[in-house]
Amino acid sequence: MIVDPSRADWSSKYAVPAVDYDAARGRGVELTIRHLALMGVFAFAAGIILASLSGFHAWMPLLLRGAWMTIQLTVLGCILAVVFAFVAAFGKMSASRWVRWLAIGYIEVFRGTSALVQLFWLFFVLPFFGVTLDPFTTGVLALSLNVGAYGAEVVRGAIQAVPRGQYEASTALNMPYWTMMRRIVVPQAVVAMIPPWGNLFIELMKATALVSLITLTDLTFAAYQLNQTALRSVEIFSLVLVMYFFISQAIAWLTHSAEVHFGRGLARGRG
């Protein structure tokens, strides 16, 4: 039997590599257990140290209010950042030249300028054009636009990394473009997007400290105000450090859980 070399090359080119999802799932569970164990040990040690500090109970209400503001900004900013990232990514891959240039302009401007300047521009400059936003809306919008510009490249890269054979098979089935993206391409690309998005979400959370400059009392600004009266810099900012650590670890755990969930669904789909 003679094998057509071109057919062999074609099959190897579009072959989807086999992945041992059971082994990957086991490693994911092991990572989760280690992650939770590390957080538990750190929480126990930090609790003993912080509970022994004088003034701890008096400081917590203000710091918790600041932490709640930080969490709200982070959650809403992350949701909007994902929306902006997908819109910009598909815009950059659009067949329309004008749509591509608009998407490229947004990505390059918000990646190439300071997040602080973007925040000030939305808060102090937009009123000159008749658009006035409250501080909370301004903070969410500035953070999400900034992170969304970075996320757009993550989304575009993950979508373009899906094997070309998937696109050709969808075209052979006469599947419309957006149906192909929704049912075939994006579900596969999401697994590759999640780890970089986890890093971007943590960066967004840390950038929420900037909103104190437009009159919002976030966790950092609450600590600063508290330190002005208590004059206990070491204790107060050590406590804030611990609180930021736990928020970031919660984000890391959620993104890891999402990666495991979508990876398991992809494995079932391929099976």
C-alpha cells in the first residue's frame, strides 16, 4: 500500500496533540491542596501576630470598609476588562480596516500610557466635554480600560493559537463565523486565556490603590488615614499587606479553579 506523502503531512499538521487530562487534573488537585495549606498556615501565623497588636479591634472597621471598596472595584473592573478585551480582540481581527484601526488605537493608547494619567483624564478632563462621572464609576472604567487593553492581546493570541484544522472543519460544515467562534474556537481558547487573565486580575486589584487620588477610600487610603491618627505604621501597613495577600490569593484560587473546570469540559468534548 502506497501512502500519499501530502496526506501524511496534512494529518500531522492538523493533528490535535493528546493530553493526559486525568494526570493534569491530579496535578491541579495537588496544587489546590498546597495552595489552601499555604494560605491556612499563613492565616494562622498572621492571626496570632495581629491579634496581639494593641488597637487591632479599633482599626479593623475602617480597614474592612476600605477592603470592601477594593473588592468592589476589583470585581467590576475585572468583568468590564474581559468585555473590553474580547471586543478589542475581535476588532483587531476584523476584516474591516476601520474597525481594526480603532481596536489597535485603543490597545496601543491604553497600554502605552500611565494608568494614573488615564484615571486623571477620565475624572478631570471629561467634564470639559460635558461628561461627568462619579469617582466610583471613573475608577472602575479606568482600571477596566487599562487592563482590557492588555487582555485584548491575551484573547487574540489564544484564539489564533487554536489549530487551523478547527476553522477548516467548521467551514466545511457551513457553520457561520460567530457560531464557529461561540461553539468551537472560543471554548478551546478559554483554557489558554485563564492563567494570563489571573495575573491581569491581580494587577488590577493592586492598581485599585490609585483611586484614592480621586477621593475614594480604598484599602490603601484607609490605612493611610488610620496611620495619620494612630501613628502605628508598622502594625497598620503590615495588616494591610496581609489583607492584600488574601485578596490576591482568592483571585489566584478562583482562576485556577476556572482553569480546571474548563479544561475538564474540553476533555469531555474531545472524548
